[in-house]
Amino acid sequence: MLESIPLFSGLNEQALLEISQYATTRTYPKNTVIITEGDPAEMLYVIIKGKVKILLNDEAGKEVIVNCQGPGEYFGELALIDETQRSASVMTMETSTFSVIGKQSFHDILAKHPTIALSLIRDLTLRVRLLTDNVKSLALLDVYGRVAKTLLSMATERDGKLHIEDKLTQQDIANRIGASREMVSRILKDLEVGGYISMKHKHIVINESLPKHY
């Protein structure tokens, strides 16, 4: 399965076979916490099947979703590189299967296959850019602007309309943009009444261009 993972693209069959010998496969049910913020770093997780959310929590239990990841993506690499504690928690959003590689094995792989290190650098650069964009949104956009941007970023075109395939609750969106569920609910309701979006069974369809202002 590793040949389909972008992190390992460019490696020959022998190299992939070698890496697979380091890895073990684990499957977890929906809503399982795989990594807890502050834990020691021991493993790299490559997503073979399923989906996870990367999140932060405060002492009061308030949750902020930093990112969502699916097949072909990976998490847990940061703390393995700088050997610090986990910086965020990770929870499955559905039943998920991972290829798991231990810390020392991960270091051995990087030493033997520098092309993987280059892939890591490219991915980390992209993540920094995305985080910068998120900070910009939090600082410069109002709640409506953040809701609209989140919907558009998650949508894919099908049959002339933009569909959000993920099942999203109002709380999910609120956790992504750092706003209250009540405010998100009001914005989504107004967009639905205006015909801009349709909502059914937690699926959202964007019927036409969203207004620039609320």
C-alpha cells in the first residue's frame, strides 16, 4: 500500500519493501483518540483508510479543529523530528486504518532515503503556508467570512454545483473557525433561506456564489 502514499513516491520496489518491514498496520473505530496533546512521541502514522481530525483543547474542554486528513496523508512526524511532546491531539472521524512506524525506525528510514526527507520538507512548507493563511483569516475576516471560506475550501464541483462530501455539524464548523455554534447556525440558516446553500443529512451543497458580506 505504501506505493500510493505521496511521502514515499519516487522510491523503488526494493526500498518500499524495506520500509514496509518497519511498519505495522493498525485499525481504530470512529471517535478514537490516537494521539493526545502533550504525550511523548513514539510513532509516525500514515493513513491507509479513513479520516482523522487534528485538534487542540483548552482546560475547559473547548475544541478547535486545526486540520482534517485522509488516505495518503500522515501525522505525528513533527514530534519525531524535534523529539518533543505531541503538539496536538488526533481523533478518528470514521473507522480508520494506519501504517505505523516507530521513532527509531523512522529515523533510520530518513537516513537511508533522503528523498523522503525532501518530501517532508515540502509538506511542512505547505503546512506552514496553510497555517499562515488560517491566522490571516482569524485576524482579518469576520465570522461570516470564515464560514464562507471554510465551506468553499471543502467543496468539490459535481453536476455544476459545489458539494461538501464530509458530514459537517454546526459544531464542526464552529470548531474549525473559532466561533460559537449559535453564530454558525444563524449564518447557515440565512444562507439556506437565501437559496445559496442546501443542507440535508449534514451534507451541504453550494447552489450559487456566496455573498461577499453578511
